[in-house]
Amino acid sequence: MIGAGGGATGLGAILVEVLQGLLALLLAPGIVGLVRFIKARLQGRRGAPPWQPYRELAKLFGKEMVVSRNASWIFGVAPYVVFASTLAVALLVPMLAAPLPIDRAGDLIVVVYLLLLGTFAIGLAGLDPGSAFGGMGSSRALTIAALAEPTIALAVFALAVPAGSTNLGRIVARAIEDPGGALSPGHLMALAALFIVMLAEAGRLPVDNPATHLELTMIHEAMILEYSGRSLALLEWAAFLKFFVFLSLLANLGLPWGVALNPGASAVLVAAAILIVKVALLAAAVAVLETRLAKLRLFRVPELLSVSFLLALLAITSSFLVE
Amino acid sequence: MFLLLMLAAYAAGAVTALALPPARGRRPAAACLALGALAGAVAGARVVITGQPVGWELPSSLPGLALLLELDPLGGFFLCLIGLVVLPAAIYAPDYLASPAAPDAAGGAHAADGGRVAGALTALFILSMSLVVAAGNVFTFLLCWEGMAVCSLLLVVGDGATEERRGAGRWYAGMAHAGFLLIAACLLLLAARTSGGAFADIRGASYGLGTGARNAMFLMALFGFGSKAGLVPLQGWLPRAHPAAPSHVSALMSGAMLKLGLYGFLRVVFDLLGGGPPWWGGLALALGIISALYGVLYALLERDLKRLLAYSSIENLGLIFMGAGLGLVFHGAGRGDLAALALLASLFHAFNHAAFKGLLFMGAGSVVRATGTRDLEAMGGLIKRMPWTAACTLVGAMAIAALPPLNGFASEWLLFQSLMAGVGVAGPLFAVAMAMSVGALALTGGLAAACFVKAFGITFLALPRGRAAAEAAESPRLMRLAMLIPAAACVLLGILAPSFGRFTAAALAAVPWLDPSSASFRLDAGFEVRDGFGRIAPAVLALLLLGSAAAAWGAVRLLASRRRRVGETWGCGRIGQTSRMEYTAAAFAEPLLRVFGDLLRPTRDLTIEFHPESKYFVRSIGYRTRVRAWLEEDLAGAIRRLLRPLGGSGRLIQSGSVHLYIAYVFAALLAFLLLARWM
């Protein structure tokens, strides 16, 4: 069904896809662990080792699951929807090679709406057990998702216009071929806008605090408060994966070098190594940022998002003027 | 052939409903309507696929007053759309009307005549809608258009027993007739240049019109058809009429009738007038954007389930008109290839909206029938008592929130791509306008997701908030079957979107200057626009999602612990959970109400009664918040103030004497004859 699309076809491309999915799934907890570890060191704490999230996932998968008697089947299905939509996004975003045939199945708009599918599912699951925390969490999460949407769309637009495509593989391939374009002001502003939205979407500071359990400030944590055992493990893993996908997307859009243009074995392995380095560097930057920033009040978040909206709009205008 | 079968079946439905006693007549009448819907869809699809118009004429001795039916691909497409809504609505109606509990079923079992007239009116309403899209001349079009408006008006008013229904009737009658006058004026002006007013003759004659006349006709068409489609500022009747009508009629009105506003707009502006300068499209696009944002914001805040759906219809019609307006802009800028893309998005979304809004109104009807209320704050927990209704409504909610791989996503994706295509068409200012439109479209999408998480979550999830919700029962089998049809359509139209896109593109062939073969999209296994500027393959996406979910499920099943225990919802140590601890619909929407407070202008009252001994103890807290739809109410107030003195002076010539009225008719006729002679 996916015809010949770009530089890679056939079995090799499928292998690269599988490798990419596995790499993202396996590395994602480690990257979040790395952020936590660096943050702890910057804050003068010893901190848990970076591989702590793997232990947490293993522990949760082995535990009994407690389900509220008020919950319906939505509560049970939602973690799988969230996990599947995030994994689908992880397969659509070019990490190791570009453009792959799967690039023709979905573009950046698909990525945005797949993430919205996850938010929709978890928002319903937050309301399902009937706890006030869950409702509060889903109300806030959907508010932020709705307000972030225009910014993401505009950032997509700003990246797509100069690259001549909304499909990610083509955007990345184009950036490798034309390094000057990757350093143009429009591209940089679009990336900055995307970075701010990423902080909001991935539930990082200053929008949401992934480490909090204080009910006044929780967003994502409030929605998943009722979850335990394997469902919680899936949701946590999906959240790690989302963060990893965002970081690799930013890394490959901002610094596309290293992404293989042909799916040869050695090129892909080199690409994987370079990707890990780029993502680790970005993770360190996020850790530094989160140490320096305080969480914003919920009603200040729209201001942050409008800054990002403005950046994206400027990016489009500048790309138009440069043409 | 199928067209005549459709007409016969609808007419038979009307006769059956009127002739048989309601308890025995409802099912045969419904069967007639369902048959008519199928025949109409087949007739429409055949015309779209073969591209050959079919026609039929009932000559008349008076010039211009012949009944002329001519179904071309564009009309055929809309006939399919009507069939998609009518078929489930017909299956849904008998059991819904038979239930004594449905408070909005004014034409139901407890009506004075047992609902005979309402049944016949429903059939006539469907018949006139189907004839509107098949009309081949001005007279037939206006006759059917007015028939459609009057039948639906009578269905909305019902027995007129409540102030809500009477008020809805006044709003609807005012808006529908103001719109009708504009449409009639526009079409009659067009017909004046031909002998019989046939659309085929007008097409050739309209190019000779002067610029001023064409602009005036465009504005009349935009606002006339816009009032039917519920474009801001003509949207006020929608949130009043939809909740008041019986739910299957709401489904018909919102799913099918509103789309005829788009049909009329396309027929007159694109086909008969042949497009125009870019500002025409710009105006339609701007109205579309405003309607989309307006509709979704008020839908988000609404606590009446059917009003929420009505506001969401304003939003979706806004999206549909964005596509149509964009098509006009592109045509005005000489880019027929992009115009076809934008129109494809518009028509596709119209069809999708027919599927999911029909479904959602029927789901809402089931809920109202089971609980006896439309108030979200009295619902909750219905997913356990009404699993079929809940599952179907969930599909509709996800489709309307444009979540992949369902159908709403496919058409919104096309709309995004059409807007992005606008960047290179005109100057930098236009590019920035397109960028802002993309932002507005995305904001609408995000708010729609929030709105339907609220609508579905508060209605179906958590604990019941009232006794009626706690004792609700699932709908009868036929109603469930009726909801399954559009739910299946939402899934199939999403996954097979490219195939359906080809069908839609074939309907575009009816517009003479649109050439789908040179259009800037390609449809094979996926959608591709502008030589690979964007490409998606919805079926592959669906496989990807299903595969990921199956892999996750299998891995968890194999590797993780399978122990599961049912416990209480965690509550910080409190004993027992009640529905009073749940989040409400108002609370859910509160953050967004605050963010958009300047636009929505909510009023809040907070009253705290303190204990007389100390201010640290509170006896009671009262909190009220109200959001007034100030745009509709203030506008209606202004118009009322303007019209009242006119109405008073109009009373001077009213005496009630038939002789005097005959004299008026004679005088008017004489005046027109003299005028015609003089001109």
C-alpha cells in the first residue's frame, strides 16, 4: 500500500522502522531518568541513577492493578489508546533515516492529531472514576491542549512552507540537503515555538510539573491518579515515549546532520549513535531549564503559548519575505 | 427511475403516517422513508458516478412555473448525503416517538392526534429537502425550499405547548423567512434574464450582468443561504430550534438541512454566477472562521446536551464555509486547481458532518428518552446502563473532534492543506491571513476536542448525578441499529477516505469551471495534495494504530502481572464517594471560560453566608455563573427595536376585511403591470 516514496524501500526500510520503534521504546525511560538525574545533581541532591525509570516500569508491570468500582471499560482501554497513538507517532517521526516509505502515510498534521487522540482518551479516563482530581486534571489538560493547538499548527506551517512539504521525512531530508535553510531565522523561530509547545504538550515545567503530587498544581498526574499496576506502567511509558519523540523531532529538525539518507546498515547505526548524543544533549538542556524555572500559574500558561504563537507567525512571515 | 421510486416512497410515507393510527402506522411509514432514502442515495450516486444528469419535467401553461427536476452530480452528491441521514433517522423514529418519556418528542404518542400530522410532516420535510437538490429551475427550487422551511418549522413548534417551542418557532420563522426573501430576490433577478428560469439558461445569461448587480446577488446568496446554514450573525435560531425539535428531526435538520445552505450557496455562486472577485470568497471565509470559533466556544460552555450539539453545528458549518470561501478566493485569483482542493475539503466535511452530527443527535435523543432531561449536570454513569448508545456516541464524539483515523480528520486535514496552499497565491498580507486562518482552524479543533470530552465524559462516565440517570435503560433494538449505521459510516469514511474523496471529486464536475483532472490533489491509496506537499494514507494509519495497540496488549498480556482488584476511588481518606464529589460540566469548561472571558463576558455571583460568631466559619456558599449569548440576543434586540415602529405603522392598512385585501391585490397587480410596461 505504501508505494516507493523516497530514498528507501522494501525490507530494509521496514527493518529501519522496527529498529526505530524499538530504539525509541527502549531509550525513552532512560532519557527521562537522565533528566531527573541531572536535575538532582544541579539541585545539590544525589538523585536516583538514570536507569531508575526502567526499574519503576518493571515494578509496575509486576504489580496488581486496582480499578475503581465506578470506572467503565473506557478506563481500561484508555492506556492502550494513549500508548498506541504515541507509538504510532514515534514511528512517523524520522529518527534514523529519511525519508522512509512510512513517511507517506502521515505528515506533521497527523502527528499533532494523533497526540490529540491520546489526550482525548486520557481526558475521558480522568473523568471516568468520578474523582474530583481526575476531572480537574482532564479539564486542565484539555484546556492546555486546545490552546497549544494553534501554535503547533503554525509551527508546522512555518516548517512546511520553506521545505515544500508537511511530511516530516521530506522536511528533514530537505534540511540536510540545504544546511543554510536550517539556520535561517524563520526555521529557528519555528523551532523555538515548537520547543515551547513541546514543554506544554509533554507536561514539563513551566506548564506542568511531572514530579508534583500537590493537587493544586497537578495536570497529567491528576488524570492518572486512579491508575495502578500495568495500566499505570503503560501510561508512564507512553509519557516517556512522547518526551523522547519530541526531543528527537526537535533534534532532527534543528540539527538534521547524522540522519541517514539511505538505509544502509552502517549509516543507520551511525545515525542511531548520533541521535542518542543529540537527544541526550537536549535532555540536559531541559534539565537545566527546569532547574532555573518555576511552574507558571495555570492562567499564565496562555501567555506563554501566545508568545510561542507569535514566534511561529513571525517565522512564517520571515520565510515568506526571504523567498 | 430511482428518483421516481424515491419520490413515490416519500409520498407513501406521508400518506401512511396520516392514514393509519399512529401505533400501527409508524413502522410502515418509517419503512417507506428508509426505502426512499436508499433509492435517493442510489439515484444520487449513479448521477455522480456516471456524470450524466437525469431530469423530469411537469410542464405548465404558465411561463416559469413548470416543475423541473434535473439532478446533476452536485445535486446527486447532496442526495446521497440526505439519504445517509434519513435512513437511520427513519429507523430511529418509531420507537423513539412511541416512548412516553421523551420530553422533546412533541409529535410523539402524547400529542393530541397521536403524532399523525408530525409523521406526515416529517415525510414531507424529507421530500422537499430531496427535491431542493434536484430542482432544475428557480420556481421548483423556491417552492421546495419554502416547503422544507415550513415543514421543519411546524415540527419545531410541535404542539406549541411550551414557551421554549414557541420561542424557537419565532426565531426560526423570522430567520428562515428573512433568508427566503434574500434567496428569492437573488434567484428571481437571475431568472428575469431568461424565459423560463431554468438553471441551464441562467448559467449562460449570468455572465452579462453588471458588476454591481453581481455583487448584490452574491451578498443576497451569502446571507440568504448563510441564514439556513447558521453562519454568524444569522445563527441565533439554531441553538433554539434544534433542542426544541424531536431528536430524529434535529438529526435531519442539523445533519441534512443545514447542508442545503451550502448546496444553495454552491449552486448560485459557483454554478449560476460562475464565481467572482476574490473578496467574495474572503468574506465567506471570514464568516466561516468567525462561525467556527463562535460555535465551538459556546458549545464548550453549554450544559444542555442538544443545545451543545446545535452550537457545534454552527462550528462545523463554519468549517464547511471556510472551504467554500477559500475555493472562491482561489477561483478569483485564477487558481482553479487549488479551488477544487478547497471545495473537496468543504464537500467532504459536509458529508462527514451529516454522518456524525446525525449520530450525535440520535445518541442525545436516546439519552433524553432514557433520562427525561437534556441537562448534562443531571447525567453521568450512563455508559453502564446504555452501553450501545455510549459506544456509538463515542465514535461520533471522536469523529467530530477530528481524531484519526475517523472521518472528521480526513476532511480537516484537507482543509488545513487548502489553507496552507493559499500562501503563494496572493501577496504577503494574504499569506499572513492564511496563517491566522490555520491558527483559527487548529484552535477550533482543539476546543472541539475539549468540548466533546466534556459532553461524553459528563454524560456517560463517573457516577450518575440524579435518579433519572441512575435508573436509565438502554434504547430498543431499532434505535440502536439506527445509531450503528452512521457510526459505521464515520469509521468507513475515515479509513476509506481516498475512495470517498474520488466520489466527492466527481461531484465537483458539476461546476463548469472546475476541472477535477487538473486539480492539485491526487487520490490513490492515500490523499496527496500539491505534488507531495502533503500526503496521508488513512488506512495505513489505522493499521499502524491497531497494530501498535495489539502489540502493546499482547505484550502486557504475556509479560505483565494479570492480577486485578476492584476497589474504591481514592479520596484522601474520605468514606464513600457520591456524585457530589465529581467534576461538573461547568467546572470542566471553567478554565477556558476564564481564558476567553473577554469575549464571552460571563457574569458571576458569589454569595457567602458567614456564621454570626466568626467569619472563619461559613454557613453556605452560593456560586452562580451565567454566560449570555450576547451577540445573538443583542442583535435580535436591535432588530426588534428597529422593526417595532414599522410594524405599528403597518397596522394602519390592516382592517380584517377581505374586500379590502382583494383591492390591495388588484392595486399591486396593476402597479406591477404598469411598472413592467414603463420599463
